[in-house]
Amino acid sequence: MRVAAVYWRPLKSQPPEECGEIYLRAGVGIDGDCHANPQSPRQVLLACTGAYETCDVPPKGLRENILIQAEELNLSSGSQVHIGQAVLRITFLCEPCGRLNKVRPALSRDIGKMRGYLARVIQGGTVKPGNRIRIKPGVYKPFPDLWKDRVINLVRMLPADCVVSYVRLAELAGVPKAFCRVFPRLLRSQPDLPWQRVIPAYQLNGTGTASYPRIWAGEAVFQDD
């Protein structure tokens, strides 16, 4: 497989811009891109040309960063992907959302598992059209594809002396901040989960709370990087 095109988005309010090359910075994401974030599992989005053809998607409709010339990708969480000089860790399948229906009616339903894959940058480097792609499955610890499972797993990792905000939990799980409103009910539905230590950001101060002196930044979540 080879890279067909590369894109970056300086602002979330703008569509992707096709360019001659992008620079992927280790642990951060694409230089200048709105999704560059050391705490995010969504630093880079990969999609394939087959998704565009099968689902009749207009150009740039999937808002990917790296478009791969292939009928399908069939990647798995924990895979290592070498593209040009860069190395990526596949985190999870990108879940279709309702915003895709603004691109084409019913696209969120039709796209299914062809939406694309999200990744973190392990080794920095330049990526450009024509670069060959090599895939090594099972290199890193996998993340669940279902967002609810990711949120629950993260709370199970919460150190005993820490609290975490809903917003930071959403960031680490790679879900929109709007999902925070369902976190309390989701977390309380799980036995033996420390849901009391997941709290709104306004309840935090510089040292956490009186009972829990530290605010968790998710230090161990991406330790395999």
C-alpha cells in the first residue's frame, strides 16, 4: 500500500487542506494541525480510497490526514505502521458520527467500519504521497474500539491518590467533550469502579481535592509509546 494524499487542518472549523507533505512529531501529532495533542489517542486519522469509492464520499469528506491507496485497511488496535520516516501506533477504529451526514445523507450509517483508523505518532518524520506503508500487528497494547469500554478502562487505571475531570477523561478516551454528560451514569453502572473520583473540572483546584491531593494527567495511558 502507498499514500495517496496527505492533509492537515489548522482549525477544527475548517476543512482539511491537501498538501505536498506533513510532518508528524513524536508524541504530539501533525505539526500545525488542530488535533496535535500529547494527551490524545486521536493525533492522526488514516482512511482508504476504497471507503470513498464504496460509500460515494465527496473528496476530503472523511477529514483524514493520510489517505491510503487501498480497497480496505483492516488494521487493528496495537498495530505499528511505518509510513515514510514516521512510525504510528494504531489506537482504535474511528467511530462514525452524525457529522458525517452533513457530507452526505446517511453516510454515518453507510460507512460502518470503513470510517478509518486513529493513531498516535511514535517516531517523527515526514509523510508524503507515494510513501510505502508497512504494518506490524500486535506491537502495542490494544485499546477497545467501543468508546464506553475505553472510558471504563481508564477509570480502572486511576491511581488511588488521584481525581480526574470529566473533560480530561474524555480527552484520554478520544471521545467528544459532549459525551461527558453520560459519564456519571455509565461509571456508576459498573461494580467496584471509583466513580466518585471522576468529577467536573470546576471542582478541581491546583492540588486536586482535600481527600485526593493529585489530579491525574493520564501518565500511564500511553506508556507503550
